[in-house]
Amino acid sequence: MRPPARPPIRRVIMFLDENTQIFITESNELLEDMEAALLELERSPNDVDLINRVFRAAHTIKGSAGLFGFDQIVEFTHVAENLLDDVRNCLVPVNVDLISLFMRVKDHIVSLIRGIVDGSEVDKEENQSLLDLLNAFKAGSGLSVAVTEVANEPAEADQLVNENTVKNDNWYISIRMGEDTFREGFNPDVMFKQLSELGEIIKSQLVTDVLPSLNEVDAESCYLGWEVVLRTEKNKSDISDVFEFFDDAQIYILSPESCVSDYREMLESLPDDDAVLGQVLVEIGALTDSELQIALNKQKESGGLTGDILVEQGSVQAEVVNNTVERQKKIRNEKQREMSFVRVDAEKLDTLVTLVGELVIGGAKVSQLAAKYDDDDLTESMEEMMVTLEEMRESALGLRMVPIANTFNRFNRVVRDISKDLNKKVRLKITGGDTELDKTVIERIGDPLTHLIRNSLDHGIELPVERVNAGKLEEGEIHLKAYHETGTIVIEVNDDGKGLDADKLFSIAKDRGLVKEGQVMDKKEIYNLIFEPGFSTAKSVSNISGRGVGMDVVRRNIESLRGSVLVDSELGKGLTMTIRLPLTLAIIDGFHVRVSDESFVIPLDMMEECVTLTEKQKQEAKLHNYINLRDEVLPLIRMDDYLGIHTNNTKPSRMNMVVVKFAEKKLGLLVDELHGEAQAVIKPLGRVFHGVRGFAGFTILGSGQLALIMDIPDLVKSAAQRERDEQKEQHRQITTNQSNNLPLH
Amino acid sequence: MSGGKRMSELEQQIAYWYATEECTVYQVSDLKTEFLDLMSLHKPLVLDLSKVKQFDVSFIQLLLVLQVQAKNNNIQLSVIGSSDEINNLVESIYCMPALNGFNETASTPSHQESDYVS
């Protein structure tokens, strides 16, 4: 009996070998670059380098896909590449429609590649629709739109024409005969005859600058030279062949300016080889071997750069040399970058970090044992080992850190597409793209950020006419910013749109029962109501946002990363969403404290100070939920009360206070004992503890004892809520008392 | 071989040089010596190339050197009897007027046998 056929998805995944994975990774990187180039091209439609970047991406993907036999990708990218080739040759102009088409092309190639990974079916309709469009553009259907656009920009159009029109078709040949030409039986007239056969000699100028006087001349030696202008359809190699036998002659053949663009094209099509300049110029036909040899000899004699010598000796245009040098530099940089990076399976990194975590726990145990045995040598060795272990931990965690730039750059496309849909003009500004975050955080922050940006686009930024009426620039701006701040990463999404209307928000919140009658809230608290489930102020639900199901999910997602999100706004001026995230989700520097009989760890980067309370302060702390700390009212949480873990043991309780800070808010945590710093490997709480608040996870201490890691953002939030509840209660009591004291009629 | 014949008494004001049939790289060293001698006379010089049957660019080069030398020494130089072949070569390669065009003032005793002036 034949075994049942396996579903295609399994089969495809099974054959994903290492090379295919490299193809997928590299293609996706190229496609990201293609998208970035397209977005830039939309702003600078005459930038040849950008067109080449898009072309190169399509060309490389096609080539690589061919190697792996991904015919569908090859066939599709081939058509796209054909159109791009016409764009490069200025046969098809760059305009908004073309950019939009290639955005779709890019998306479709992404889906074709995804098909390799998960075996998903190709969207045949989209495939055909895009092929039709590509062919239509190539045939000139898209021309009318393009011509109108170009006509609106005469200066730029002229520049384009100038840059790409053939300036002249003449070759300039500089000939200096070798001394032994006559002795060797060569006649320069043969050379001229052959040149005439290649085309038309427009001009020939005899050069006699080295001709000696009659006294000095060696009549058998040749001193002649010529500057020849030749018009021919032949290439440099054909012309060079004329001089093949004039071994000791110096021949420089300068291509027509019309060839410069040909050379540029040839450069682009060369494989990314970091060959030296001369080799590349010979390969693209801009230089002959003999010209190169002469230049290298000169270089050997008097030094200098090959490119400068080649230009000086008139073998090749400076522009061609510059283009080549730039290209080679880029390739070398890329190669260097490639060489300094190693692609590692993310799982292997995770395993390494876990193992380092275990080592940290093991180290702490051994360290405690060493302290117990009170052996100086052992203690000293342990201390040294712990220092190395800490460095190792930092390095291992560093491996997981990834710049946020890639995530940020993706939003260029989001902003472009959505603003077009909404008929708005919006510019995305990105700063701090090199800020590094834990890989897991990066992976999970994309969705919340997308939501915030969509909201800014949909509800924040006004229509151009509204902006102008409000005295703003027609084009709105969304600023995506990342930076480090006291052990956390801060990501800000700021827009210069209409901002939030606190009164309106408050009234909606009241209508929906999100705030109680008589509840007092400051503006920031009101703004943050938008994170409440079901809250939306949009008059209509669009496909972009406005269903009110997003912001609470945004907050939940961010909080699941041990982060927080806050909103601030100014009506008419704009809005800022501030996301705070932990640097890492794996191992932290913590501070070990005891509450009752239990151990806890407080993340060190959120600690401000430790204070041993005076008697007076102890009394104050027993009576109130706040304390006067250096004339500052500090909210307090008595951890034993909060956790409900009182003990009857006789351990002395000194009542220590740990001051923590999160999002500009300070809080005092009353604990029994301070044990000092401890590295904590964060282990997630099990599903059973899913609803438990106030803890970010647990860790194993050196003693083998378990310790819960305090979730400071959550504790700060609890304290704020408690304060609000107390105010409410006070308000209620006052109202009750007032009504009880009302005179009876 | 190279050379010409001594000029007649009447023609002593002008130096004539008659080229022989072969003027190639094998003869140019000798021709150079002859031209040096002619230059030392400081007389207008007429070169008669009518008998030249074989020549190459080395010969043309030497004529060019001679032309420069004559100009530098203020010696009038004329070329007569040059064949179309020589003229074409000179024109196409040197981009100069045909050698006969050098002749501005001198008479053209083209069929005369001249002496080589030493």
C-alpha cells in the first residue's frame, strides 16, 4: 500500500537546507533595502543610485532564486527587472504610480519567498495582475501620468536629460610610439589604416614635443606621437586591437562620454567582487590591459593612486573611476561587515543565555559556600570567578541585543501607504535607530508600535487643509524616537497633530462608566483613559483604527514585556506616547530583600536608595501610607501587608525602606531586611500564577531558595490606584457626613 | 644610395639634394649626416624626391626633423617631385600640407641631376 502523500507544507520545510535559509534571509534583507530605496526614490525620482539599488535587489534575488530552482520567483522578478532596466535607461520615468507598483512587487516577492518557507499557495490573481501592470508600464501605458509629473518639474527634467543624453560619440586616442618602432619594422601608417577601417578619423594631430634636433636625432628611433579623434561604433577592445603589436607604444584610449553610462551599467551587473580598481575597469571595457600596465608602472615609479594616474594619463574619465571606486568601496565595506558578523540561529543564542543564567545561579551557590567555609583563598578565587562570570553574563546578553532601526524603518512604508489612503501628508522622522533592545522585545514591540502610528495617522495628524487653517505646515510629522534612560529603553511616538481633548475624553469616559461621578482626575490621568478597554473617540470606524479595541491591547502587550506606556498631549499641538521597556528579559542585576520569611528581588535599575527608618518615621509609616523623606511626600507600600505574609518569628525587623522609581514616580517599599545585590536569572511564573500582579517572575538565589522578582511598574501603579481610592473614599465620607448633617425639615 | 651631386656654379646660391630610390630606416642614419651637412651651408635647400620608390615613416620623420631644423636656422626648405604616395602619407599622418607645398620660392629643377653638397 502506498503511504499517504505528505501535505506540501511539510515537504517544503523538510528541504529547507542551510543554503536555502541563507537565500531567504538575504532576499528578505534585499527586499527591505528595495523598499527603503523606493521610499527615497519617491522623494528623489531622479536619483540614479536609488534606481540602481532597486534594480540590484531584483537582479540579485532573481539570480539567487535561479540557483535554487525557484522558478516562479525567477519568472516574476525577471519581468520586474525588465521594467527596472527601462527605468534605468530613462525609458520609463519614475512617478508615484511606478513606486506604488514596485511596492506591490516587493510585497509579492515577499509572499513568494514566504511560500518557500511555509508552503503557502501563491496568490495567482495578484501575480498575474502585477505581471500585467509591469508589462503595461514597460509598453508605456504609465507614460501619460509620468510625463505630466516630469513636466511640472522642468529643472529636474532638464537635469535628467543632460545627465543621460549622449554628449559625443568620439573616442580620443593618445598615441606615443615606442623608440624601436622603426627598427622592429612597424609602420605607424598601418595603424592609421586600421583605425580608418574601424570608423572615421575626425582629427589627427601630430605630437612632436619629444622630437630632437637634427644633431641629436637617432634617425632610426621613433619619436612620433598623435592625438587622434575617432568616431566608431566599435568598443575599446576593438580599438585597442589596432595597437596590439606596438608593444612599447603608449596608447591611451578615452571612451566617448556616451560610454560612461554604459560603463556604469556594466559595473552594476558585475558580481560583487572586491577586485582592485584597474581590474574592474578592464573588465567593464573602460581600460585596456596596456593602459593599466602603464599606469601601474608609473605608480611603481612615483607612487600615487591608480585612479588618479589613469585619469591623468587620459585612459578613462574621472566619472568612471569615481563610480568604480565608490562601488568597490561599498563592496569592500559590505564584505568587511559580512566578515565581522556571524549568522547564528537565535535558538542557539537563547540556549547560551539560559546556560549562562544557570551558571550565574551555580556561581552564587558556590560563592555562598565559600563564604561559609571562611577560606580566604577560596573566597578570593570565587570573587575573581564571579567578576568573570558577570562579564560573561553581560556578553551573553549583549548577543541578544539588536538595534531597533530595522523595526523603525518598516514604518516608513506604513506611514506612506496610510497617509496616501487618508489623503494626508505625513513625514516620518526617525531618531535613535541604533538603540539596542533585547531580540525578544524587538520582536514583540512591532505590533504595538504599528498601532500607535496608525492612530497618529488616523486620529492625530489633520488633513492638509485643516493643518494650514490651524497655522501648521501642510505636512504633518510623526517622530519615532528611541533612547536609553536609567536602565530602561524609552520609545516615543510623537505627532504634531490635533492632540487629545481632555474634557471630551473625560465626558466620554463618564458616559461609558469608566470614571465615577465626582471623580477627580488630572489631565495626564484623563489622557491615559484611552488605554481602557472599549475606549474610542473616533466618530467612525475606519479600516485603520477607531474600533477601540486596540489601545488596551497595546498596553497589555507592552506590560507583558515588563514595560509601560504613558500618553501626554497638548490640544492642537500633538501627542506623545512614551513606552518604557526593560533592557533585557533574561538576567537582571537585582537587590535581595527579605519580607517576613520570604526573599524577594528588586530590579536594581529601578532602585533609587535604601533608607533605614528612624523611630519617628517608623511611627509615621505605621499610621499613613506615605512618609516624609527629606521634605518629600513619598507613597509607601508595606510589603508584608501588601503580600499578606506576616510572621510570628523573632527575627528582628529593622523596617528598612527601599525607594524605587519608575516613569518619574517614586515609591517606598517597606521591607524587613536588606541582603544586597544579586544577579537574578528571570524565570517566568507558571500559568497558575497568570493573574498574580506585582511580580515579574522568579529567580533562584545562591542558597537555592526561590525569590520572587518585584514588578516595580505594577507596584507603582498599585500605589497610585490606592491613592485614588483613598481620595474617593474620603470624598464619599465627606459627602455622607454632609448629608447626615443636613437639617431635617 | 643616398646623396646628390654637387650643384653647378650657377646654382651655388641654392643647395639641392636628390633623394635616391630607397629612403627607409636602413638609410636614414646616412641621410641624417647628409642633411646636417646641407644645413651647415646655410643656403636655401631644395629636396628632390622624384626618384624615391621605397620609403617609410622613419624617412618622413627625418624630413620633419629637417623641416624644424631649417625653420630654426632660417633656412628656406622646399621639396619637389614628391609622389602622391608620399604626399598622402604626409598629409594623413602628419596632417601637414603635401611636401610639395613646402616649395614656396624655389625653382623646380625636377629633372636635373644635382650634386650632393658636402
